[in-house]
Amino acid sequence: MPRTCAVAVALALALAFGLAVGARAAPLADCRVAGLAHEVQCGSVRRPLDPQQPAGVQIDVAYVVVPALARRKHPDPVFVLAGGPGQSAVAIAPQLMPVLARLNNRRDIVFVDQRGTGRSAPLECEEASREPLSDQTDSERQLARLAQCRARLERLPYVAGPFGLRFYTTTIAMQDLDAIRRALGAERIDLVGASYGTRAALEYLRQFPGAVRRMVLDGVAPPDMVLPASYSTDAQAALDGVFAACAAEPPCARAHPALRDDWKALLASVPKTVRVADPLSGVQEPMRLTREALLGMVRGPLYVPALAAALPAAIDAAAQGRYEGLAGLGAMLASRKGTQLAMGMHFSVVCAEDLPLLATAHDRPGADFGDELARFYARACADWPRGDVPAAFYRVSPSPAPVLLLSGGADPATPPRHAGRVAAALGPAARQVVVANAGHGLLGLGCMRDVVFRFIDVEDAAAAVAVDAACVEQVPRPPAFRPPTTEPGRAG
């Protein structure tokens, strides 16, 4: 949409005076956030839904500041970017503050609810977990629910019709984030992004390189990774890793000598109707077990090696007709506080940024996971309004600021191969740390919080890039879970 001359002049004047175009910051106010022990500060900036229409529909982008404990604090706050896409940063603040506590001694920690999430013009759909298991895992029902959600979202005042969903992209959201930086009076900031938040951080770096002092990327999701295609490749590698680890671990190999064959037979046996106890209610329900549903039960626990360690036993039980273990593992992450996604925002991002690249994606579908997820997203995105994405969005350029990239070798979504090419593009200011036996997300792993603290806290940029991370690189893989025995005369 072309800008008028008047709008172009307004933009130039606003930038010249260092103002956030169309932004009006509400004063910070003391507030409480559930899960945080102490009082924090809440604020928001008012932003145009469409940056090219600064006088049009407005949205409020909310954020929370956890003030530094020291009176003489450092001038560079730490901004946290959440994953998903669709996760609320404020919702995960209680889980992340223990990791960032040492940094919080002398730096403010800022959690920004990206537009479309949390308290920032949320694009939320009804949670599928409220429906029977058979409906939750039915792709046709999921697509129907999504279409109903889209129709409802388009009636919201901060969406303002069918075209409003185009303005919830990463590029526009990072302009919101910079408006918050200016509202807080910070010349430079430190960024900590997790999963999709790493893509957001890279986009912020692209648009505002001079405003970044340090950047931590945990589970790197590059802008060109084409989520539905890469997900199949990477989930397959993680599942194959579970099978290989079981075969190499004598107790697991003895307990599950035909694990791969059992899994192949299980896949070949679907679709079929089974009875499963709902993991949340415990009520026995009939369920149409499809290939997509079975893969979904396996995909979730792969994110966390401690949960993936239970997959051999759960697959073995499912091969004998007992599906409660797989269903429970599949539901465990989805039920955790802070993991819920604003699905409207999720599809606004993925449909605009990933789907246009799907036809030319180079990732081969996994032998088991295939292209089911890609086909689902293609159908979901067929009618979803797509925002404009600049060509430069997909390119990562050398970084003027130190960047620490964290990768789990067993990660089914963002394994080291993605961070490796990003680190190469970022240049000598980048440092990748790989923990071979870790899953998705390293920030809370062992001594990683101390590594991140030293990386951000040290003044010298070269010393930041050379931060010693040896303390975390030898984390062992959890041994396979062994169900308790009930043999007479033996303890379980």
C-alpha cells in the first residue's frame, strides 16, 4: 500500500526527532503478575494496527518491567521475546525470572507481549483441550475450528475486518518493541529470545542494529526455516535418536528389543478406533486414532529429553493396545502454564512468513512424520490473510553486537543445524554452544544461567563471545524410563 506524501513527511519528521511513529506510551504503574513474588511495573504503548496508517485503528502493546534491585542499575535492560509464535512473554515471566535473577540485580528485565498475544490485542482461539480427545486430534475439526476462530477475530475492534490479520507479522511487531525501548529511554538493549523469539530477535537486529548491545538466541528458528517442512525433518531425527539411544542402553534394549518394529507396526495399524483415558479428566473415551494423532502424541515429549525417555515404554504399551502412556506424554507440555498459544497470531505469522517458501523448501520430510503437518498448514493458510514480508526479512547479515546461540542436539524443532548457518551469517561476533543431549530450550539447563549472565554482563565484546560454557556441554542423556515392576517378592 503506497504512502501518501503527507504520511512520508510525517514519518521523516518523527524519525528525525526520535519518536515512535503513532505511539503513545502509558506511564508505568505498579502492578502484580501471577507467579511473581514481588510487585513489578506494567506499561503499554499505543501503536497503529497498520504502520502506514498512523491515524487509523490503534492497538495497545503491553509490557511488564521487573525493576533492577540495585539503585545504580545498568542502562541496558534485558528484553525477553517469547516463542510460539503466539506465546505471551508476560505469561512465562514466572518461569524465566529465576534464570534471569542474577542479571536482574543491576538490569531491568522487560517482558513484552508481542502484538496478538497476552494483553496486546490478543488473537486467541478457543482451546481444543476443552473438547473430547477424538475432536482434538481430528484435523478436519481443527480446520473447521480455525475458520470459526478467524471469523470471530475479524470482528474484533483491533482487527477491524478481514484484512486486519495481515498486520500481526514479526516485522511490524519489532517496530512495536523499538517503540517500547524508546518509551523506557534505553539507548541500547539486550535481547533474550527463545524458539520463535529468536526469529523475532533477528528481525529486530536487522531493523535496529544500533540498538542491540547483546543477544541470546535459545533454540534458533531462522527466518528462512519454513516451519512446516523443517519440523518433519527435525522431529524424525529426534525420534530416531530415541530409538538409537534405547538400542545402545542395555536395560532399554532388553526391555524393548523390537522397539523400531513395534513403532512401524503401530503406524501401519492406524486409522482405528481405540478407547483412551483422557489425560486431564481420566474419563475413558473412544478416540479415532489417526496417523496425525499418533505422531502428535510422540512429537510433544521429544521436546524434553526427560519426557522422551518414557517413549520406549509408552510405544511398547501402545503396541499392546494400551495408549494411556502416549496420550499422557502428548498432553503433558500442552497443559503446562504459559505454553498456550494465541493461535490467531500464530497463523498470521506462519502463513505470512513460512508458507510462501514451502514450495521451494529443501528439507526432506521425515520417513514417519512425512508431509502431514505441511499439508495441514497449507490448508489452514489457504484463506488466512497474509501480511507483506520484506525480502530482506529472510537474510541474516553480520552482527555488530555479540550474539550467543544455544542449541540442543536432541531438539525436534530447532536443532543445531539451524543455529549453525545463522552463526555463520552473523559473523565473528557470534558464538554457538551445542549441548548434544539437550532438547528444546537451554536457558534453564544446569549452569546456563551463569553463562548467559557472564555473556551479557561483561563489558568487553570479545570476552562476551569467548564466554566459557564448558560447564554445560557434557549434560548426559536421561536413561530410558523403566515402569515399576509388580512381580511377587520384588519392590517396584
